[in-house]
Amino acid sequence: AVVEAGWALLEGTLTTHTRPSATFANPNFLAGYLAAIATMLCGYALFAHKDWKTFRRVLLTWRLAQVLCVLVMGLCITAIVWTASRGAMVALMSGLSVVLALRYGRKGMGVAAVVLVILVSVAVPLRERISLEHLYNPLAYARWEMWQSSWAMVKDYPMGIGLGLYQYLYPRYALPIVGHVAQYGWTAQTAHSEYVQMAVELGVGAVMVFGWGVVSVGRGALTLLRQRLGREERGAVVGIAGALVGMLVHAVVDSNFHQPAIAVLAVLCAGVLLPLKGEASGGRREPSGPPAFPRLAAGVMIFFVVSFAVLTIRFGAGWVLYDMGKQEFDQKRPAQALSYYQRALIIDEGKALYHNAAAAALFAIFQESGNLDAGREAVTELQAAIGLNPLDGRLPALLGHVYAIMALAPLSADQTQLIDPRHEWRRLAVLAYEKAVQLEPFSVAHYMEIGQLKVRAGEISEGEKAFLHAVSVEPNYLPAREWLFKVYLTHDRIEEAKDMYREIVERRQKYLGYLADPHGSQYLQVDTDWLRNMLNRAQQDKYPM
């Protein structure tokens, strides 16, 4: 806790990061971890007995350990405030409320409320984030939409969809973020609630099992507290119970157990609180005896340890090769990257990510050299990735992109004498994008690609339908409206083109503030001057002076 909190404070002081995260994936996970540690220390400091003999000349009535607890608590809380994590603040106050209630009863709950008011009043970063977040980041309050979508998934899949598959199913159930330029522009990787995600991925029964486990740990903690414990031991039990409560409360509004450090800490807390043999009756702790068949038990344990080590080394080696290939790919060296990806596939051929990476390298080689064989190999790798992960809508979209680019590639004289495959590739590109639409029905990019392919093939009405569908999904996606504008001008539908131009100008003016946002600017990226000139020229041609 000292290292992580100190690192976070240095990061916030010496860098431009407004919300430090230290070694954690994001600031919320760091703050949740520190909140649990601070709660443990609070329990120990409040219950530890006074020692007048050893340290009375230096610290009067407090032991040195208590002073260290308070100092580390202060360091942790300072780092939590600096991260401005609302979920972690809720976790901290939940844990402290448990500690204070067990120490001081109802008065302790009042003290917790006062502490919360003081922290919110004094903590400038947290107060500013709470007051300004809704103005600058509407997505911060999109959890309700995520949970509504998630419960729709639970209704359709009460037995669960499989561990780790939430991010692939979410695009089918996404709800719009009203007021944002991109209503469906973001895909939730997690449900931002561990219990909701548990219900989606593992089913309702998993939530019930987890609830039974929480009740069992709670009963174990109460069993421990009813026994005759020393003040230091009681303080440790109370602090650990408060920390676990804080982590469980934090899990209601965030995916904190996706962070391994927090998950391991929660398991450790639960293990300490579960009573050992003999504790339920108030007896002494009695460790269990040796197994009945020690050699068999040792052999089974060694087998599982060795198997786990082999799998870990195998998957780790594959990931190292993939990471090395990614570095080569980022340096614009696709041939070298492909060699690493192929070696990673030899080690772990069942990972869709590696097939996707190999396809990207092959596609880059195809674009550099024009070698259609590389393009066909990229198609093969993407098809393998789709077979391994059929729920990921991005993979068929990539397949459609490869087919679409191949359909534009020039053919050699020998190839033109045979059947021209480009028409078939264009058809397969449309089919791939239609599959992507089934998996991600709110992704405007898929409709755009279908519309452009249809227009290039001369199917104007079908292309127009695709663009209109894109506009119905994302009304503020102006590139789709620009394509409709071009279609209307091309077919002398001047009045419709004029209405579309007016709509583009009004929406661009309305969301002008999003031009600074890299994601929002993609939705508003149109040249209104060019559109106006094209419209004026078309009007002059149709109605000459």
C-alpha cells in the first residue's frame, strides 16, 4: 500500500496525469485496493490496546504500530482522493462504517457519515469530478444503460453465455447514450458491475452460489467475533471484515475483481474470516490432520502443479511471441511480425487473437506487394479466427474489408483471361459485413461499407437503403448523410440533396464542441464548403440563368 500510494502521489505530482493509477490498470482499481488496506489498518488502530510501559516516553499512550497504521491510512486516503474515484470512495466509507459500527455502535455510523462529508468537502479532485463529470463525459453515467442491456441478456441467456464473452454479446443489446454525438459509438468491455456480469456470463445460479459464499464468510466473521479474542486480533478481524465489505460494495458499481490484486486480496480476506475446525463451538483452533493417503495426495498435488506450470509456460511463451510480433508490426515490418505470429500459433493455435494478428500482417504484405496469395492467406486466417470466436462482430467486418480491398486490386494479364474473381470477392465482402451487422447491429461502420459496396456495384437503391439504415442508427454520423447527399445529386434529386445539406449543417453546428474529441470528430468529419459548392453547381446545371 505504501509503495502503490507513494507511486501514485509521485505520478500525480511529477506528470500530467490528472488521475494517477500507479501499477494498476486504471485509477479506480488502485483506489479500491488502497481503500481495502486503509480499512484493515483502521480496524487494527481502533482496537489495539494501549501500552504505557514500552513507548510511554515517546508516544505517550499509543503504540508505534498504531502510529504507523494512522500514517499509512493517511497516505492511502490521500492517494484515493487524488484518483477521484467515486466507487472507491463508496468502498472506503462502506468498510469504515463496518469498522466504526463494530467499535462504537450507532455512534460509529454517525462518525462515518461525518467523515464522508468532510472528505467530499475537502477533497477537491473528487468534488470537481462529481460536479463536472456529467458535463464533459456523458459516458461516465452510462452504467444504467449497461445494466439494462445486461439484464436483457440474462433474460435471453439465464444459464449464462460463457466466461469472458460479455464484450462480444453486448453490441447486440446496446442502448443509446442520449445527448452524445455517438449514441452507439462505444462498446462496453465489462458490465461495470461484477454481479451483473456474473449473471450474464455464468448464469443466475452463479450469483446465488456467490451469495451463499458471502453469507458463509459473514457467518464465519460473526463466529470469530463472538469468541474471546485479544484486542489486536479482534481489530484485525474487524478490519479485514470491513475491507471485504468495501470490496464487495465496490463490485456493485465497478469491475474491480477483474484486477488480480483485488481478487487475490478478497480471497485472502475471506480465507482469514472462515472459521477453522472447532471454532463454531467456541473451541480452540484445530488444524486438520494429515490426509489418509499422503503419497496419493502428494502425487495428485504434484500432477496439478506441474500441469499448471506447463500450461502457464505454454501460454506465456505464445503471448511473448505475439507481443514481439506486435512490436514489429507497429514498426511497419509485417513480414517479421508474421514470423512471430506463426510461431505463436504453433504454440497456441486455439487463440483467435493470434489468427487475427497473422491476418493483419498478411493483409499488410498484400497491400505492399499486391500479392493476391497473401490476401487469400489473410482470408484463411480470419476465417479460422471467426471459427474460434463466432460472437466477435469485428472479425467478419475485417474479413469483409479484406475482400473489399481485394476486389479493387488489379489483375495480371494471365488472371484476366480466366474468370474474374473480383465480382465474387465483392459479393463475399457484402456477406461478411451482413454477418457483422447481425453481431453488431448498432455499428454504423458496417452499414457504411455495405452501402459503398452496393453503390460501386451499381445497386444504387440498395446502397441508399444501407445509408438510410446507418442514419437511423446514428443520426449524427454525417459521413453517411454525405453519401446520401451524393446519391441524391447524382440522380438529380436536388430538393432531397438540399434538405440533406441543411440537416448536415445544422447537426454539425449543434455538436461543434465534439470536434476536439478524436472519436466524436469522426462523426462530424465532412467538408460543408465542398457540399455547398456541389449543390450550387447542380442547381445551376439544372436551372441555368
